[in-house]
Amino acid sequence: MSILIVGTVAFDAIETPFGKTDKIVGGAATYIGLSASFFSNNLNLVSVVGDDFPKQAIKILEQHNIDTKGLQIKEGEKTFFWSGKYHNDMNTRDTIETQLNVLETFDPIVPKEYQNSEFLMLGNLMPSVQKKVLDQMKTRPKLIVLDTMNFWMDHFLEDLKEALKEVDVLTINDEEARQLSGEYSLVKAAKKILETGPNYLVIKKGEHGALLFNKEEVFFAPALPLEDVFDPTGAGDCFAGGFIGYLEKTKDISFENMKRAVIHGSVMASFCVEKFGTERIKELTHQDVENRLQEFIDLVQFERSLTKS
Ligand code: AMP
């Protein structure tokens, strides 16, 4: 079994109440891959960077079981750049700048060896590029997960709607779910969105956890209450990586198992926010992941009293 990951590999500049970074390595696919590598050792990447992207950063991806044959390096061009600033509550951020650079002309090529991947993670990227990747798959993957953001809803809504028709799971945050559906109630939003293609919807709510919907049921996973959230960048992507990584590892795409996958996604997101950029996720051990999973179990477990009050 393998996972094909598509998404940005990027430079980010981030400002939070805790500090500021110059250009550091980020991107949706970077976070997804690093996070999924704790569950799967068969990860394939399709993305693009410019020749300004450090070779060392590509090496780190490879050290995390990520095959980079599908990562195009464009001579004389610049890597995608995003900068964002978080507000005091850390749940909201402003995009200061998005420079598409290499993304502007990106034509994704899925190497032959990737075309039968059983799991497809369409990370945050131009919807038309996500669709182009989907169209190159030889056999329909067992599970297709798509993540996107308001930027693409603002500028490429029709392309996004086309891609959504073909996916199984959509992951977005609460603000984006409201924007996409035109509904304030997340329950109503989920109902509407599930009529447009996906059979499952994950709504990420930052420090307030995540909701998993299908047409009949809903499941809630909390976020781990943390003393300090240093930098939320990439939390959604680490969530997606943990979610799909766990599903690939367990080879079970039932709703019951997706509940466990949502918890594993939340575990990975909880690490991501503890340091700037990919710093925390890069240094994790399997034991760290195991211990944090236990913290999540302890957080939500309770005994129903047998005596009547
Ligand atoms: P997240 O915090 O999970 O939404 O992901 C943050 C990552 O998304 C950063 O590393 C950015 O490089 C990347 N990113 C920001 N804007 C976009 C965009 N419009 N398309 C794709 N990736 C983006």
C-alpha cells in the first residue's frame, strides 16, 4: 500500500505573538508527508520547487520515507512563498503575501510508479492541479482525501467544485466550511457540502478540535489543551497526514476507523503547533506519538456513574 501526496512545498515567513521567522521551509505537502511518515513508509510526493529550494530540505523528506521522484525542480525559478501573521488568539491569521512563483505554470506529472497508489492525499494546492493529478491515476485509489483553503475558494471556486465531485473526504476549517456552503451552522454546512461529492467531511476547529461527518453520523475529536501554542502553521496539514497515514497503516476506511484516524490526526497537529514551522514534527519519535495518543485517550475517557443522582 502507498500514499500519493500532492501539495505545496514552500518557503514560509511566519509571525506569531511568540516571534517571527524569515523564510523557512513549509508547504502543505511538506507537513503532510512528515506527519504521515509516522504511520506509513510508502509515501510518494508530487510537487514543484524552484532552484532556490535547499537540497538539505529535500534530503530530510527522503529521510522520512518520502519518495521525491515526483518533485519537480525548476531551474531559474522561485519556490512558492507564503507569509502569514497570527492574531493573539492564534485561531485566526491573516495571509500577508502569497507568491505563486513556480506554481503559476505547474503541470504535475505523476510518475508511473505512483499511478496505482491506493491512497491519494490532494493537499492544499490549485484545484485544477489537484484534478490533473487525479486524472493521471491508473486505478481509482481506495480513498481520495482533499484539503483546500479560502484562497482557492476566493479565486478558483468552479475548479474546486469540479475536483470535489471526485473525492471521498474533504478536510477544511470551520471558516472555510461556512464560506463553501454559505451556512453558519456547521451541521447545515456539512449537510450541504456532503451533497456536492465527498462522502465524508472533516471540519477542523483549531484549538476546539475537529468534527467528522458522514451523511448520517457525526464524531467529535478534541484538540489537546496545550499551555503554549507557538505556531499553528501546518497544523491542518499535519492533521491530514496523521489521518491518511493511519488509514493506510490500518487498511480500513470504515467510518469507525476514520474516528480513530481523526484522533491520530489531532495527535500530529498537537505536536506541530509546539514549535515554529516543521521543527517539532521533524524531531518526533514514535514513542512521543504513542505517549500523546494515550494523553488523548485519557482526556476523553470517563465512567458513566452506575448510581442514580
Ligand atoms: P495550514 O496551516 O495547515 O493551513 O498550512 C500552512 C501551509 O500551507 C504553509 O506551509 C504554506 O506554505 C501553505 N500554504 C499557504 N497558502 C497556500 C495556498 N494558497 N496553497 C497551498 N498552500 C498554501
